[in-house]
Amino acid sequence: MTAPAVVYGAALRRAARGEPTALRLVDRHGTDVRPLDPGAWCAGLRPGDDTLLDRCSGATVDLGCGPGRLVRALAVTGRRVLGVDASPQAVRLARRHGVPVAHQDLFAPLPDEGCWDRALLADGNIGIGGDPERLLRRCRTLLSPTGSVLVEVDPPGTGTWRGRLALAGPGRTSAPFPWAFVDANAVAVVAARAALRLVESWTEAGRWFAHLAR
């Protein structure tokens, strides 16, 4: 079966060229679970992004940075920032803008572990690996003693879920991979299992966010 990175990379290439690009998360029956928007990831800042960026005081690591729109926005302000992404195509697109991006799995060793002031999980990246508690524990190891995590979550009442999904793009569907969703009502409980606490939650432009600290 096609690797998820292949379907994702092809969608990013089309989106970067300005071509309409349909990408979806689907279940094992091929039923749509969630539409994705590679065009928005490859463009400028999305509505609501500014509320995340305003809270990125100090050095920030963007986990699952994709083509790097948030990394770029932080870099131009002079803040120290690093993007991390496992997709070769996403990293190529990000580096095209001259921003620092590490091409690797976020669970692998990263530069300056234990020294970052903020870790970003935007655009549903709390789902990476299918285990939000493990992912938040990983974030915790990257942070300084006073650091915190800024995470985008699902709207309250939509439910928290983990399992296996696939990426469906034009003409192809990927092999299944582990993924998860966390809604705004559940994020405090999930964070507590990772030895983090909810400091603040907010909504902007139809998106929901949480600020988690030690």
C-alpha cells in the first residue's frame, strides 16, 4: 500500500503550485472522517494563527511544522525557532523560505532538548502517533523548566478518539497509520496524564486552542 508520506507529499506539491488539492482523513471503510486543507498550510497565516504566535515568547519548536508558515512568521520577528517534520516534501517547502527545519521524527533526538520555551502542536498535530499523552510527555522533555505547550484541539463536545486512519488524495489512499483527536473539554485530563496542567484555553476564528504548562 502507498505510504502516508507519499500521499501527503503529493498533496503538498500540488498545493504549493496553487492547484486545487483534496486531501482527507478516512477510516478503514474509506468513509470520510475529516477534510484537510494543504492549500492553507502552504499559504500565509491562517485566521487564528496570530493568537498562537502572540503566546510564543522565547525559543519555540514547531512539531509537525509542515511547509513552515508558523516557523516563518516567528523567524521574521527574530525569535529563535525550529520546525520539525518527518515529510521530505514539507521540509523542502519550508527550507525554500530559508527557515530552520529538522527533517526527522519528533520522537528522535532534537537540538536543544530541555531548553525550549514553547512547543507548538497546531493544525491537529496533537494526533501525531495516535497517543496524545505520549506526545505531550515528549513535548515536556523538550521544554525548559518554565516552558509550555501550545496546542490546537477540536471543538468542545466533538469527542476524543484514537485509532487508525488513512490519507486519501486524488487517485490514491495511503496505508493506515495511528492518529488521534482531542476535544477542548478533554484536553485538561489528557494533559494531566502527561504531568502538564491547563493554564488557558481560547477560541478564535472557529479554532480551539490550549496552553499547557508543568
